[in-house]
Amino acid sequence: MPKIQEPTLSEHRQRLLTQILDAAELILKTQGRANLTMAAVSERAGIARNSIYRYAQNTDQLCDKVLERRLPTWSRALGQALEGLSDPAQIIAAWSRANLRQTSEHGHGWLMDLFSSSNNEHIRKSFLYGDYRRADQSVDALKASENPLKTQEPTQAMISFHHLVNGPLIAAWEQLLPGRADTGVELTRGLVQSGMRLIDALESQQPPAANTTIEAVIGDVDRSVQAVVAALTGTAS
């Protein structure tokens, strides 16, 4: 058995888990979900594959652990951005800006597409589309949940967080367009996800683009979201 460098076994295991998740996250960010394999994580982390299986049974569990580590910050930031807002149009605009800023500050854009290539149709649809039957995942629920993933089963954690993050958006559109909120939700999410990809692309450019900034992308998406709200609610001038 290799000699443990840390003072305790618990610290040793935590270091290995950190190495594994760092490697998995790097692969997800740079190569995408399709290229996340246990072999690739083993090579990137410099840890034997059989050791990785002690921490995760498969790549879906690795994705959940990456999510568990990274998204509580996003949850708190979104709750703070929506605090005190009651007007649904303002909630939609603030939701969009907050998610884009989280992409800029923490590189979270890649997480939105984490399960988009999943072979499990239920998982893929649950993550890509809002579950309007659970629109009661309100701003209060978002703020009250420091880390909603700790008690969830693997994979279900991803779906649960998806519903938690999208709850305020769904609820706002249900207020504006009762019975037909799906159009507004999907158009808003589509614009925000496109903005996330643009921000990710900007941050990866060397040298940085001269004529486009992250703030410009956020501003463009913000105006586009407001135009969608105005068009669908009949308030466009």
C-alpha cells in the first residue's frame, strides 16, 4: 500500500477526490461530456483507475460530484440577484444577467450543457427543458437551500438542481403567460445559453477579442431577453 503523505486517512482521501474532480472538470470544460471517461480521468489525474472507482462508480457520478462542488455558489448568487423582486419581467431580466455573470466569474457555462449529450432520454430532457409541474421551486426555496445536492441520489442531483435554478424563471413566465409559459422559458434559456457560449469563447481567445467584451455580451443578451418579454406579452412599442 502506498505511503500516505497526509496526517490522516480522511485528508488523504480528500486530496485524491480533489485531484479526480479537478481532472474531470478540466475534461468537461475543454473536451465536453462525450470525452469524459474513467480512463481519461485516470490519465489526467495521475491516479490508478481502480482508485477512481472508490469515489465514483461511473462518469455520471463524477458529473454529479463536480456539480455538487461548483454550483452552490451559483445558487447563492442567483438567490441574491432575485432578492426583493416581485415583478415577473424584472425577475426574468435579473435571472438572465445573474446566470451570465456566473459564467463570466466562475466558468459555469459548460455546466449548462453537461447532460445535453446524455444517452438517457429522461435525464437529457429533464436538464434541457423546464418541468412546469414544479414551478413552485421559488426564489425562497433557492435562497433557503445552501447546497441542494447533498442528499440527492447520483444523476437525480443534476435534475433537482436544474429545477431549482429554473424555478424562478418558470414561475415568472407563468405569471406573464399563464398556460403557455413554455415559449417564454425556452426562448429566454436559449438566449442565456447562447450568451454563455459566447462568454466561454471570449475567455478562451488569445489574445482577447478587441471589439467584443463580456459586458457587451451580457448587455446584448439582456436587451434580447427584454425584447422577447415585450413581444410575447404584447408590450413592445
